[in-house]
Amino acid sequence: MIVGEDKYSIAVSGGDEKIVEAKKIAYTEANQECANQGKEILVLSESRVRYGTIDLTFRCLDKDDPEIQKTPVKEKDSGVLIEDQRQ
């Protein structure tokens, strides 16, 4: 779902026992959306909401966009730090 210019949101439900699978699907779909545009993904937020649903908000940016170097995002429900290791 498009929520703004170059800004998207995706929610994937896997149930509490399949939250890892839901997260994998959300990131795969988000990465594919950006790749289809020839761009890189920048995750703005990730949250686990009711009943094992992952809500991912991201932007698709050009590879040389300075925003790609943005500070890592904290996962809202657990405080887990997601760090981008791309060089």
C-alpha cells in the first residue's frame, strides 16, 4: 500500500506461532517492490501488532540517496535493533 511519495506500508499476518514467517514475507515483498523500481529499501518502522501481524513501513530510494545511510530502526514491540550492514 502506498502511503506517500516513495513511502509504502505492508502488513502480513502469520499468527503468533508464525511471526518469523510473516516477517520474512513482509521483508521479501518490500524488497521486491523496491527492486522492481530499481531502488533500495529503507525501512522506516517495523512493528508487531495484534495476533502475530507484522506492519512494515518503508521507502524505495535510489542507491545513491543519502537517506540510505539513515540510522537503524528499532522494532517497536521488542527494542530489537535492526542494522543495515550493506556497504
